[in-house]
Amino acid sequence: MHKVYDRWPQLARNAYESDIEPVDFNDINHIVFAGMGGSGAIGDLFNSILSKTSIHVSVVKGYLLPKTVDSKTLVVITSASGNTIESITVLNSTKDLDCNVIGFSSGGKIEDICKKTCINYRNIPLYANPRASFPIYVYSILKVLNSIIPIDKKSIENSISKMEILSETISTKNLSTSNPSLSLAKWITGIPVIYYPWGLQAAAIRFKNSIQENMKNHAMIEDVIEACHNGIVSWEQDSIVKPLLIRGTEDYIKTKERWEIVKKYFKENEIDFREIFSVDGSILSKIINMIYLLDFATIYGAIINKIDPNPVNSIDYIKERL
């Protein structure tokens, strides 16, 4: 797994520079991203990217499409394995709807259904496992859906370049104390609660999921502003929970103010916490690099705790019984 993560920047570049063919969709004002697990995290990322545009975005992690799907809707089905039952159910439900559809998978039933029903489809190879294949899927989709995802080539290239720079610090070529992912992995004990600002929710969700899958450990996430109206009270009691603050370099001014108040509260109450800051740049650069740093921390955490991050036996248990 760590060898795959060492190659994330190159996998991203290879995906974006591949010969995968774009698809032009016109007059779209609503995009539904449907997927579970690592594929669902892709929907979260694009939801954040498109949050400041006029395109309405829905993220479906389950079986049912929103009732607002119509002829100006694009439903994006993503399943790295191609056999995710929830994604297959959503795909089948589009047959009776007047909407645009495209499927992304490494094969499986998703590919079969799309080809039999003449639905737009792109095959994206699976690399190691779905969560490790994250950059391949993100940058392939960016290329395929370039007509409706308003991110220019320069911004995409910049996000990859920043990953290459970050890799020099967090990859297994640097196992010193200057590696922020390794340092964070050593700090994660007990149950981390990840506080995030508006805009970085995708990174928080992904980190929680990766802690659970790679480290086999519990984790929680909370919006920092909302937490100040409820969750902050939990710190009035001792616990094994540890707060991690993931911050954007250009957070809204009132959010920055809130971070400082929360930090002061933790310090006055002698609560050990950590801060992680995003890189500068576009929302794509911020999220993808934050995910890279945090995901790598979960790989190091698994190794430190002598856990194989690859198998997900509990997920397999559930899937075998569906």
C-alpha cells in the first residue's frame, strides 16, 4: 500500500494525460454523483469543487436518486470494482428517467449494464484497491467531464505539481521527523475527532474513512462552526478522543476567528490537539493535497500498529450477505 501512495502524483498525472475520451454534455444544471466508500469520496470532492458554481450537486451514497432528477441532470455512477450493489441499483433506476448518465468503473456489472443499454461509460483501471485508486479516478473524471466541470488545465496541472512537491516530504523516501504524515500517524491514538471548515468537508470525510479502513480504528468528524454550538461541550469530560483541526489557508475570516477561539479553549483546558493546513491554490489543490497527506498518515499508522491496511474483512462480511 505504501508503494502505491508513493506514486499518487504520478498516477494522477498519468490519468490526466491518458487517451481517455472526454464526453460533452450540454445544458446541465444538476449533477448527481453516486458511489460508495472510496467512490463516494470522489462525489464529495466534486461537490466541494462545484459548490461555488451555478451547478447544483447531489451526492448519493445509497440506493435512491433525488426526485429533482430531470433532462438537465447528469447522473455520474462511480464504482471502482464495478459491482457495488448500491451503485448498480442507482444505475438501473436511471433507465426509466429522462436524464443524462455516465458510468465509471474498472469493469464488472456496471460496465455490462452500460454497454447493453448504450449508456456512456469509461473504464478506469483499478490500482491495488478502490481507495488507493482515488487519484486515478479523480483525474480521469476531470478529463472526461471537462465540458461541465469548470476547472482549467492550468489549475489541474498545478494541483498535480503540488502533489509532487508534497510527495517529497511525506513519501517513504523521508522517514524523518520532518514528514508531517508520519508525525501525525504517531500522534493518532485513541479516537480522533476531525474538525473541518466549510469547503474541506470532502477531506474530513475521506480521512475518517481511511482511518477506519486502513488503521481499523474509530474516527469522527465535525464541522467546526456547528461544533461550537454542541460538540464542544463534550470536552468538559475526560475522554480518549483527540481533536485534529484541518484548516484551509484561505478560510473565511469568521472561520479563522473561530479556529483561534477553539484553539484557546483547548489550550486553557490542556487538551492535546493538532493542526494541519492546506496548501495554497485552488479548491482542487487544497482538497487533493490534504487528502494525500492525511491518507498517507493512515498508512503509516497501520504500519506503526502492525496492521495490514489492505484487507477490509468486515466490509466483505457485509457484501457477502447482500
